[in-house]
Amino acid sequence: MLPIGSETLILTHDSLVEGIHFLPEQDPADVAWKLVATNLSDLAAKGAEPLGVLLGYQLGSDDARFVAGLEDVLTHYGVPLLGGDTVSKAGPQALGLTAIGRATCTPVPARSGARPGDSLWITGPVGAAMLAFVALKAGTGDSTAYRRPAALLAQGWALAPVVSAMMDVSDGLLLDASRLARASGVTLAIDGAAVPVATGNARRDEALRWGDDYQLLFTLPADAECPVAAHLIGTALQAGPDSLLLDGAPPSGTLGYEHR
């Protein structure tokens, strides 16, 4: 966050690396879309209105397709490309984007505002990107959720004035919920059956940990009404020995995707 006069700017930067965040054989147009949308999702979690983006681009195998996808996503969200840089080097392609936004309300939502007694919500199902990734690798079925995720900007604008804490779910619901809990100094208790999953009951546990869904995860004070379509999935409690409880117990195993 960067206060400038009566405005607060929100700046975020994220990267995609070939073989980690996208498959080497993917359409570069889809890679461009994902690069922009994932950064705009960070702005959505702050309730910010996008002002523009700066691109760091490593030249690849089909730069024309990347440019076409970049034009598609920037047009879709009404966001200008303000500038950037290109480089040429061997090895897996690495791409970076800085998104600049304007806060639509203050205080700007953060991960650190949840308090005991707040309710925990998510805007939509998890696991859609996981299924889409399987479809993409198989070459059959709908892979849109993985290739071209959505940034929930309108939901972020509506939620920003009322939430106590908010973030987007990029690395897995359980991992990101634990991050919100630690930042806020609370324990978050999640009702597993209340979490909407795109997989139904199949692979439910995996869907809670897979990530790449870019839903908004947020807490509301007890007396606040939720202004968007969303799902109540848990409660914030006084901080205990564990930052996260799933169905009353600390979840075991890997909680999500860890950047190492």
C-alpha cells in the first residue's frame, strides 16, 4: 500500500515460471491471461480498482500468441499496459507482472483483521482448477479454470467496506486460511462439509489443498451481512495451539502449495 494524497495505491507483483505454474506446451495466450488475472486477483483481495500493469517478459516460442492473449485479458478487465521490459535467455520461460490499483475504501482489507467471533466465508468452490489441470494434461474436458482463472474484482469492491480480513486463495484453502489465521492472531475453525468443492465428494480433501482457484477468503464481524454470493465455512476463535482446525482437529499433511 502506498498513500498518495487522498488516495491509497495498491501494488502487487507475481510471477509465472514454465514447468511450475504452466505447462511447457500450453498456449502462450492462456499464459498471458493467467499472468494478468492472478495479479488482478491480488488487487481484488484489497478491494482495489486496477489502474494498469507493468510486464516483465522473457521472449518465448510464440510471442505473437502471448501478445494476443495479453490483449484479450487486458480488454476483458479494462486495464491498460503501462510499460515493462523484455529479455531473451535460455531455459524455462519466467514472466513477471506488476499490477497497480487504487483502493476503493479505507482501511484497506488485510489478512490481519479477523477477530474471535467473526465468521469465515469463501466466494465459491475450490478444486475447479485441479480438475481443469487434469483435463489439460489429458487433452480432453474443460480446462478453462486452470488456463484462464477469473479475478473477482466486483466481489472484492463489494466486500472491502465490510470485511474484517480478506485474501485470495491461490495456494490452497487450508494453507491460505492458516496464513490468515496467523496474521490475525486467531484460530480458524473450518467445517469441511460446508466448503463448496467442484469435485463433489470425490477428491474433496485434495481440493482443499490444491490451489489456483482464486476465490476470495474473508471474515465478517458477527453483525455484518455478506453483500455477495458466498459460502459460510467456519468461525474465528481465540488463538489456540493450532492456527487452523478442520472439523475440530488440526489438519494433517501438506496444507497446500509451498513456494520454496
